[in-house]
Amino acid sequence: MRGLQRWLSPYADWLVSRAPGVRVTSTYRSYSEQLRLWRTRFSNPYPVAPPGSSYHEYGRAFDIVGPAETLDRLGALWEQMGGTWGGRIGDRIHFQA
């Protein structure tokens, strides 16, 4: 998956392949992209980490959109694989390692 660290990409690809119809919307973000999201966080329906503390900035996170039930299922699977799922903190679309 483009934008992720090489070691993480195959795991993310495999996870996404478990649920046809979901779509990856974000992987790597630069500091300036994260800052832009942080500044507009009050109009964003999802939590946003401050610049410098987002795993997206290190190529270690990806966001997936899809039905809530599907994201819950993928989140549980991701946790079984040893990853961290944002659904535990109200950010159902966020997956990181």
C-alpha cells in the first residue's frame, strides 16, 4: 500500500482484501498536512492527532472507509494481528502499527 512503511504495507493490503468495497483514504501525511487537519479538527468527524504525534506522519497508519460493521470486524482482526485500532478511542477508520 503506497505511503506505508514497506514492512507494514503487506499486512494492510491483506486486511483490506478481507472486505471488498472498503477504501483506503489516507496513509502517509506530511507534518504540514497533519497541521492542516489539526487546525480544522473541529469540523472533522474523526479525531485528529496533533502534528508530530500522528502515526500517519511515520507511514505507520492508514484510514479505511466502509460500513461500520465492516470496520468493527476489520478492527478486531487488526488487533488480533497485533495492530492498534482507533475504534477503541472513537476513531473507527484508523489502523496503525
